[in-house]
Amino acid sequence: MNTIVINPYYTLIIATLVLLVGRLLVGKIKILQNFNIPEPVAGGLLAAIIIFLLYLKYEISLEFSTNLQEAFMLFFFSSIGLSADFSRLKAGGKGLIFFLGVVALFIVVQNSVGVGLASALGQNPIMGLITGSITLTGGHGTAGAWGKILETDYGIKGATSLGMASATFGLVLGGLIGGPVARKLVNNMGRKPITDKTTDNVVDTVVEVFENAGKQRLITSKSAIETMALFAACLSFSAIMVSPTVTAYLPEKFTIPQFVWALFFGVLLRNVLTNAFKVNMFDRAIDVFGNASLSLFLGIALLNLKLWTLLDIAVPMLIILAVQTFVMCTYAYFITFRLMGSDYDAAVLCAGHCGFGLGATPTAVANMQSVTERFGPSHKAFLIVPMVGAFFIDFINAFILTTFIGFLG
């Protein structure tokens, strides 16, 4: 087999081309739009298939540099932390806090199911976490972050490839099951579809309050530098926390990955600056840098997606993912619905939970839209789900996963 090594600069160039191809595919192919498949995933999977064909026909293996990939990963998780304003918990009220508890309990269930099935199928138990909340609740970003750690520190061969495949599977299934589960619950209540379709789009009116509050600010060179300074602080803190000087004092089984430290310090920095010093954080700049970093991170990660490494574990993976889908439906139908009030808002919340419990926040919002367009608005659901899915779930998931991997490792 001939291995061709691609240096960091050419890796970055090729990754940007992958993103542009992904944008073209999503813009042209309706099914990709319907399932909210991210542009980096669409382009990256196409690139992975091409690389797979090169491997099969010519025995050529392409090795893309991962130096920049790690930096982009840390930028992305720092952006999540810097966006997590805990004053929003007050805005969401008790319902948001209660929903966080429901979702956190499900992450534990999801990982327990994954680990149990992986062990029963003769696989490494950590594979159950990869087909658990690492990829399903966490999505492609978390899959790529943990994949590298599991490969280098725990010897899980093909963890990144498995994670990307599992996350894509979850994204599609999350979009398929959310609407039917919620509609079944609504029909059980005897609620009839609305006949007046003139209701304003709830996503635009409610979510806008939290994600684009106040007058829009322009991203200038000054604001970009200020935002970059915040990211630099998160990356610096995370580097210090994983240095040998610090890790020597931490329990070996509970060593926290660097991206979790970056996320944690982002949360700390955000809430100290806004609450203690009344700093007006530029959320739009943080989102732009974070989203761009995620796209490039996924582009590079998917370029290194070696599909041939999945052949030996394809059947166990599909079995675990099928069971996880059933568990998500059952949990939303019987537990999320009842604990959130057993009313129409709870049913719409179930659609959202299925969306980001298997896929991502955009999938959750699309699921809820499919229900509210037919049965009427749910301001409570559109208030809670975007905040939980976009900000708080990654923070909770990171620490639950660290605990699970600490025990299993």
C-alpha cells in the first residue's frame, strides 16, 4: 500500500474545497436539505468515498495532517463555552432547568445502553460510547474530538471513522422519528390540526430573542481581535490544564480532555465577564468564528475518514444504533412527555428531544416546526430547545462522558 502524506497547508486548502463542494451538494440535493445534513458532512463524506475508491483500486492511502484540525476543534468548543450565558437559564424558567435534567438523565441511559450492547456483542465497551452520546447527543464535532482521543489514548482503532458514520446515521434518524413521535402524542390528546395557517413562524419570533437579541452589531477588525483574545484565553488555559505539571496532580482515571477544559473556561470567562464586569460579549463574532472552525475541523476529520476500517464492526454498529433509535423514541414518548407536563408543549418538546438526542439542534428545530405548522405554535418548546441544544447540552454531555470513560478506561 502506498501512503501519501499531505502537509498542513495543502490539507487546509483541500478542506476548504470540500466545504465548497458540500455547500453545492446541499444546495442542489433536496434530501440533504430535508434532513439538515451539514455542508461539511456532505462534502466530507463524498471525499471519503473517493479516498475509499482510491484505496480499493490503487491501494493508495492519503494521510492528511491533523495539526490544524486540533486547533479548529479547540476553537469550536471554546465558542460553545463562550456562548453559554447562564442568565438564560432564568429566562427559560423552571421548564428549561427541568428539561435539562430530563436530557441529562437520557444521556446516562443512552451511554448505558451503548456500553451494555457493545459488551454483549463482543466489542470494546467504549465503542458503546461512540455509538452513544459521543455521536448521537454530541454530533459530528464531539465525535471528531473524542475520536482522536480514543484512538491515541485508548487504542480504539477507527474511532473517528466510526464516530462520523454514527453521527451521520443519528442525524438522519433524528429527523425521521421526531415528528411521528410528537404527532402520535398530539393525536392521543385529541388535538385537531389548525386550519388558519397565518400564524407567524415561531422560530423567527422566539429564538430570535435569544440568539440575536438587541440591535445587530457589525464584525469589525477591532471586535474580531477582541473575540480572538477570548479564544486565545480558552486555548491557553486548556493547554495549561493538560500539561504534565498539572496532570500529575489529577486522578489518572479522570483526566479531562483538552477540549473540555477549553469549553469549561469559556463558560467561566463568559459568565464572569458579563455578570461581574458587565462586559457586552459579541455573540455574533463568537458564533462566526466557532461555526467556521467547526466546518474546517469536520472537513479535515472527514478527509481522514478511512471507511475500510469500519468493515469489521459494521454489523455491531448498526445493531447498537437501531436499538438506540428505539430507546430514544421510547424515552421521549413515555418519560420526556410525562415529566415535561403531558400537554401539547411537552409533545413538541419530545420532537425536539428526538432531534438533538440523535442528531443536532437544527434537526430538533425542524422536527418541532413540522408539528407546530400542523397543530399550532408552542412558544415554550421553541424557547427551551434551542437554548438546551445549542448551549447547555454540550457542557453536560462532556462531563458525563468524562465520567463514563474514566470508569471504562
